[in-house]
Amino acid sequence: MSDRHYVPVANVEDVPAGKVKLVEVAGKPILLCHTKDRIFAVINKCSHADEKLECGRMKAGWIACPVHGARFNLETGAPMNPPATQPIETFAVRIVGDRIEVEV
């Protein structure tokens, strides 16, 4: 049996389309990203240089590190271009009523 479970982190209205919201879950800084009519959850850290992604550009299902421009797929965490070569951590998201829940 898994010890992972969903934790409520924000209201849907707190993350409008095209915006991000930083939350903390179980001591992890998690970035909620609303793009492509979906809310994604990823760790707020670039795998290349440990930089925060919260100020990065987000578009069409990806977010870019504001320091070196590495892009990451928000669904899979996979790097899309150099200098990043390692994925970032992603988290399952579900919407219950008007609450956003993240699996941790």
C-alpha cells in the first residue's frame, strides 16, 4: 500500500489561466501551473542549476528556467532543450469541487 495521498493546496480561482502559484506540500516547494486548460504541479527547481522556476516563462504546456532558458514539459517533467538534461519532479493533480489537490 502506498503512503501517497492527495492534499488540498489552493482554490482553482487562485491559479488563473496563464499564471502560476507557489505552494508548499510536505516541505516541498511545488509550482501550480495553469496552461493548456489544465493545472499542472511541478517542483519549483530547475534540474540544471537548482534555480527557481516560478519566475520563468510558461506557454503551451512548458515552463522555462528564467536563468538559462531550459524548458520543461509540465506533464512529464522532461527537459525540452539544453542546458537541462535531467527531468524535474512532477505531481499528480486533481480538482475536487473548487479545490486543487496534489498527490504527495
